[in-house]
Amino acid sequence: MKKIISLALCLLMVLTGVLALASCGTEQEKLKIVDVNLTDEKYAFVVKKGNTQLQSDFNAFLAKIKENGEFDKYVAKYFKNEGEKIGYPIATGSVANNETNLIVATNCPFEPFEYLGEDGKAYGLDIEIAAAYAKEKNLELVIKNIEFDAIFTQVDTGYADIGMAGITVSESRLELNDFTTEYYNASQKLIVPAGCTDFDNCKTVEEVEAVLKGLVDKKIGFQTGTTGGLYINGDADWGFAGFKNISGKGYSTAVAAANDMLNGNLYAVVVDAAPAAAIVTALNK
């Protein structure tokens, strides 16, 4: 009887170990970030060319919240998960632009700068800055969630007052629009499947690019209209040589690109560093 009990206990222990291993397997990482900054960028908010009043007012507001510490509190909320996050409704249908509202054109998801919560509201660093500015100016905040490329057109034609979507300042964009003062330093990074070892020994952008130049028949995804696409495809105005051996594929969002990579259709995804961290954290759950 003791032998039978001992055997049963051994079988139970083996079964428990197998189940534990199976459980650990489901928690393995799916994606990881290549921890090398590929670019050096500055974010600012875009306004219509010649709208010096809004540009000046918003610059003064940014200077104020940076000086009084409010800006740091917003950053802590979305980069360190400290403090209560506040969501704001997304506009549905057409909205008339007038002197009583502040129409913000954005593009979700681009966490932590802007994203949609489970309640369907817009959250993020840019969104709370916009809300605080609207409150100070006694304006109704109107948030339009649209395609990234359309933000510039909406602002230029007056259908939106300001574009806030983790937008990088560039010479080509400055020809068509004006920008507020820069508020965030950004860079592009690569997201790759967790099992990819190609970049494990890379410490510099030159080493990462050497690997990229050696690829054959690989596709890299990016969000259409963003710096990621310009980096992969090349752009003289931005100083990006591009990679002729790589096929770049644009998506409506970087999240969509990352999901397609999980489906085996991409080698990597290039996106801004902070959203890359948020994407990897979310998809590794």
C-alpha cells in the first residue's frame, strides 16, 4: 500500500511539474525591442501656417506647465503609471470649428501619447495637455481621431485647430505647417519577435543598420506617414538613406503592424521608442 501511495505521489508531482512548465510556456515573451536608438527626433504640436496667435498661446502654456511641474505630472502618469489617468470623449460626426472650442486632430493608438481606453475615450500625454489648455482658455475640447496623414490636412484647412499625435518636427513639414515649441525627444526603435537573435550583439545604430543591410527578402512594417516609413524607405529631406534590400510595408497603426508580425508576415516593425515599449508590453501579456 505504501508503494502504491508513493507511486501515486510521484505521478502527481510529475503531472504538477508538466502543468507548471506548460503554464510558463504561455507566459513567454512574444516580442522584444532592439534597444538602440535609430534616430534623433523632436515632437511638437502642429498648427496652421500663419496661426501665430494659437502658436504663441500654446507655447506660453507649455512653458507654464513645465515651470509649475504639471507637465512632469502628465509624463509620470503615462510613462511611469503614476496618478489617475483622465479620458475624454471622441467626437462623432462633423464638428463646426468656432471660437468656443478647441478641435484637436489625433491618431490612436499611439500610447503613451494618445490611445483609446476600454471606455472608448481618448487618453494619453498629448490628450491631457490639450484638455488642460482648453480648460485654461475656457474652450470646449473636441477630439477627432483620424488617420495620421490626414492630421496635417485637417489643420491646414481649418477643420482642426491643432494636431497632437507624437508628431516629429522636420524641415519639409515646416514648409507647410507651423509648430509649437518642442516638448519631447524621441527616436525610432525596432520591435522583433522574441526569438530573433540577429541584433543581440548590437550596441550602436551602425551595428543595427549593418544587420539590416545584410537582410534578404525581408519585410519591415511601420505606421503610414510616420518617420518609421521614411527611415526604412529612405528620404533625402530627413537624411535617411533607406534600405534598398528591404520591403517596407505601411499600416494604419504600429499596433496593426506588430500584430501582423506575430502572424508571421513581417520580419520587424519600426516605431517610436515609447509606443514600441507600450506595444510590446501589451502584446506580451
